[in-house]
Amino acid sequence: MKWINKAFEQSAYEWDISYNVAWLLFWMPVLFSVLVVFSALNRNLFRFMLAEDGPIEWATFGLFVAAMILGVLVTNLCLRANLKWHAWFFGFFTIAMLFCAGEELSWGQRLFDWETPDALRIPGVQDEIIFHNLGGTFGIFNIGILLVEFIGGIAYFVKRQLTAGKPGNRLHYFFPPLCLASSFAIALIYRLLQITIWQEREYVVQKYVEWTELCLAFGLVVFAWLVLRQLRMHIINRQYYAESRILPLSNRRSPENG
């Protein structure tokens, strides 16, 4: 267990968050995942929480929208900091979050009472305006989500291998912290079980996907927020350093003068 605690301490330090906050971000999705499972003992409560257009679906939509907005802000900061590859990455992240938000609410179909185009109808599978089921279980979107969930779950350890002995490496911003691994892992484990074991699913198993999507959205929005937070500090520190080099020594503040 010591190496796990050490990894959490290191990851929390790298992202400028406290050890306790890191553990909270890790265990909160796990705890609530268990509570959602037990809520199935009360079918009315379970149906209410995980129904179409229910509180969990709307919360997921809200998190994807928040992640999209944060993605725009991060992309702008990356351009200001001359981090071109990061700007491309978070620009794509922003578009992906827009797509996920649209898919979550069927692109407003139920809100505006739109008809489903025949091209998007899949008999026995879907009768709504969503694209992620096209191509079946191994369609491009579903494979992409699997990769995001898998990489998010192991991101910290991959980053440690790629940046070993290289403090301040800019690859840091591509990899979520260890405390978010549980959010991605919950979604990944469910999706893998869905593919291999739960192909014939009862109602509880089928609707639980709504919760795992919320976990994924939570992981993504916290990741985007942490990146934004650190990039802002990076730019502020860089500007302060540049100004301190330009100012005459007589105009610089000393520690005694604040």
C-alpha cells in the first residue's frame, strides 16, 4: 500500500491539489457507484434517477457542457502559452465534449419533438437521434470511448514512464491525474462487461450505463479544470518572470516591502 500512497502524494503534488482532495476525487465515484447499485432495491427510486431525461442524464449533460466550455478556455490558454500541440489536443477535446453533450440528450429530440431520420433507426436498438450506436458495439465512437476510458485509467503510470527524470515535461497536460483513474475505470469496466457478459441485459444493468457515463463526464470535467488552473498559473508566473527581468532593480519589490 505504501507505493499507492506515494503515487497519490506525487500525483496530487504535480497537480497542486491536497492529498485529501485527491483521495476524495478517487473514492467519491466508487462510493456513489455502489450506492446506485443498491438503489435498485427500490425500483421507483432507481427508475427516477436513471430514466431518460432524469436527474443523472441531465447532470451528465451539464458536465459535458462544462467540460466543453473549459476546453475552449484551455485551448485559448494553450495558444497564448505557445503550446500548439496542446491547443490542437484540447481543441479536439472541446469538439468531442460538444458531441457527447449532444448525444446525451439525443440532440434535443425529446425537447423539440423531432422525428428520427430513417438512417438513424436501428430496429430493436434505437429510435432516436444518436450516432454512437451506428456501427454497433465496435463502431468508431464506441472504440474511441473505450480508448479514452482505458487511457484515463492508466494515464498516471504511462506519464510516469514517459516523463521519468524530466520535471516540468509538457506531456503532463495530456494525462489526467491518478485521483481520476476511478472515474474512467468505472466506465471502462462496465463497458467491457457489457461487451463480454451482459449482452442480454435486464433493466437494471441496461440503465446503469447512465451512471457510468456520469462518472466519465466527471473525470473529464475535473481533468479540464485542473489543466486550466495550472495553465493560468503557468502564464501568470511566466509574465511575472518576464516583467521582473525588464523592470529596473530599483522598481522591483523586495521581500521586506511585499
